[in-house]
Amino acid sequence: FSEVVLGYRKRFADLDAMNETLIRNWNDTVPEDGVVFHLGDFAPDTPKEKMIELLNRLNGTILLIKGNHDDVSDYRYQQLFHEICDYKEMHDTIGKEHYSLVLSHYPIFSWRNMGRGRILLYGHTHESEEDRFYQKCLSEMRANDCRHVYEAEELRAYNVGCMRDYINYTPRTLEEILNSRSKV
């Protein structure tokens, strides 16, 4: 699944063990009627038949925000997702609090209403120097009163890649993501 192929050898005996762990974590977390927004690179370098098999074993309705390794050319594969898109803006609620979100596979430097509380959720960069650099740039944009961010107390962009410690190869709710202390 998302971004794990590159690092699975560090954490799992083999690719099959990784896939079984991801499926178990997913199904233990996501109810049959749940909705999951997957931020791309669902199963990089996995043959189509295997991807279809993996998807069929997962609970819930899945919306795919395409990543750079997602080949959605196979119609059978497309049918396993409720929606496939490159970028999504949406709203969610936790209790009485409303949140505006941008979902993107890629970290982006400017998103609509970024300085007015809209939160970016992204993947792609794994746990890397690239991601640390991205977060540093966002901090500097705020510190230097860059246009569109000067009103913000904080720019909120969360790397929600499954390899992140606080994600731990398990689908997470928005509340869990926002409550994490690992938003880099």
C-alpha cells in the first residue's frame, strides 16, 4: 500500500507479511460502512491482479487521491474506488468543530485558504529530508509574513503517510491526525 514498498524490508519479513499487516490493521479500524480517503500510491509496483485482490479484501468505501505510482488504467481496478481524483477539497466535523481540508498526494506550498485555517493532508515524501525541508519552508513562510499566510497563527500541513510513527500502517481519523504530536 501507500509508500511502504520502499521501506517494507526494514519493518516486515517480506511484501506479503506487510500486505497482511496492512489489511488486518485496515479492517480492524475501518467498519464495513466506513469511508477512507487514501492519499495515493496505493500499491506501487504491484501487479494489477494482486492490487484488485488486495482492494477486494478491505472494508469501507475508498476514495483515491492519485499518487505518482497509481496506474488506474485498468477498468476493474477503477471500479473498486468510489472516486479517483488528483486533489480534493472537503469539510469534516469533529464534535461541533468544523474543519476545511485539502487532500493531496503531494505536499504543496500554496493551497486555498492556507492562512485561514484550511488544513493540508498529504503523503508522498515518506519520512525524509524532503519532508523536513517542506515543513521548514512552511515555517519560514509564516515567520516572514509571506502573502496569503500572514494571518495564520500556524500553517497546518500533516504528512499522513502510513510509515509515519503516529499512523503506524493504520487508517486514522481526522481527530487522531490533528491530535498527533507528529505533524511533520
